[in-house]
Amino acid sequence: MNEPVDEILQFFTYAHLPPDLQAMSRLFADLATEIVGRAPRCAERTVALRKLLEGKDAAVRALLVKPVPWRERASGPIE
């Protein structure tokens, strides 16, 4: 009998993203799929996938960061 797929994998989809963000997100999706395929379903696999998801979210957001001049970073408000 096939094991059900982890629900968390839905958060690793990337087809809806613009191409530059897809490329970054795909790296994490591929690794998530490998983890699910290789590690037994257990608490530690869930932790690994959750932390990988956090990393994916941060990496994708990093591509969205707008450069801010140094002076504004030090003293200006966050917009």
C-alpha cells in the first residue's frame, strides 16, 4: 500500500511563481521530494520539511528584497 503524501509538500509548489522565483523554489521542492522519498514518515522528517519550508520562504523573499540606500537603512522608517 502506498503511503500518503505529506500535506506540507503543497507549500513547495512553484508553477504559480515568476520564472526567477521558480528557479529558487524548485531547488527546495526537489529536496523536499527527496526527503519524503528517502526518510520514513516520522516526527523528524516532519521537522526537516518544516525547516526546509522556512528556508525556502526566506530564500524566495531574499530575491524580492529591494535595495535601500545605506543612510535610509540606518535611520529611516520601514516602508
